[in-house]
Amino acid sequence: MRTTAYTTPLLLSLAAGALAVGPASPPGKAKVTRVDNFKWTNPFTSSLAESFSASCSSAKTFAATEYTLHDLFNPQPKGLLNWAESLKRIFTGRPFPGDWEGKDPHQYGRHLLKMKYSDVPIAVREWIENEEMNAGEGKGLFAVYPKQDSASHRINEPVAFKEGEIDRAGDEGKVAIFAPGAVYDILPLWVAEDSDCQDTLLDLSKYTQGAADGAVVSWTTDHTDPDMRSNKRDMVFTIKAEVLEAKPAAGKSVAEEAKEETSETAAEGKAVEETAEAKDEL
């Protein structure tokens, strides 16, 4: 998926200015566009409901804190200062996966989420770690860091994952920072655990844009906005996934039924004629 690069002169100037005198005043909002080639759309439409039902459904809500790029060099809880320098290195020049629903507010309007790593579902954590260790397409979408020890603590490097069993007890001391658009390629993984269709939702090969019998569809069905005017960053987002099952074909039209009745009548008439001919021959 080709996406818009994080790098902009604005981001670089923001970083330089913030280091010297604190965050600069944001300019006017840029026009919101859609990230290039963002392939996902909301599947839960009326047309889907007409042709498919859900053989299994799972939805979960997650807590996070949400920031804009303008908050990058603000201290916690209003910003991401503790990780800012490292985030700048990781995200600069990398594709921007988009905001919610693949939108791109550009410049200061772009958002980042921060979650406790232990609150990220285990299937998602394993996916992140595998992508990082094997330089997969998802490498760099999620930046995983140690938590800050204090307000002045600067974390310069993300967690380096290594092959072998990972000590999950250590996840309590980590955070994940990512753009909202990073979740869309792996949405079913977020809601698979403890569902009635866990194995199916964990199989991303079944996750598709289009509706089909046995396919998995998913979307972010809700996300709240933090109360930034009160300097709060708390928010929640909800993800829903369904395993589709094609509905039985709709009732036949009157014309189709009439055609079938005509064919059946003709067949019966032919059978009667053949029986009569057979009796004559005897």
C-alpha cells in the first residue's frame, strides 16, 4: 500500500523550533484528503446486509491517548516529549498510513495514538514484533518504547525485539505509538481473542475489502475525540469484525416461476404422449 510520507518541511521545522523555544504556533488547517491507495472502506453498509449475514461477530473497545504533531514536543500528559526525538527519526521519511478511515489532515493535523503495550491484544503484539524482527511491510508502523521514568526522561531508542520467547511481563513497562491508520491492515487481529471465531479472525488471508461467503470484514465503528481544550488526551476507539455468510437466494420472481411451471407442464405432457405411444405399440 503506497501512502503519503510523514516527512514534510513543516515537521522538520516544528522539531527544530520546539527544541529551542517550545512548540510553534500551528498554521491554518490544511485540506483533508485521503491517503493514496488506502484500500479499506466501511463494509457495514445496507447493501452488505441485503446479501450477507454474520456467522460470527466480535467487537471491542480500546483506550488510548491521542495527539497531533503539534503536540509532539509538549511534555506529558499533553504531548510526547519523552519519545519525540526518536519518533522523529523513526517516522521521518516513512509512509504515513493515515488517520481514521484513511484520511490525511496533513501538517500539524496528523494524529498519533499512544497505548499501554499490555493493552494491545496479544495477536497484534505478536504481529508487530514479527514485522520488526523480519523487516516486514509493517515494520515501523508501530513504535514500541519503554515507558518514561520521569518527566525529564528522554527515550532515544525503541524496543529492539529479538527472536525467541518474549517475556510478556515486560509488556507492562512499554507503550506503543502509532498513527490511527496503522490499525486497518490488521483490524481482525484486534478483536479475535476470546471470540467465537478466533481462528478465522486470526487468519488475515480471509480479511478482504469485498464481501464473499466465509470472508472476514472489519472496521473502526467508533472513535471519540479527546477534550483538548481541557488539555486532555484520553479517547477510545471501537473495532468490529464479522465472518460473512451468504444469505439464501431471494425468492424467485413471478416470471421465473411461470417459466418453470410452463416447462414442467410441457415435460408432463410429453411424458403422457410417450406413455400413450408405448401402449399403442403393445
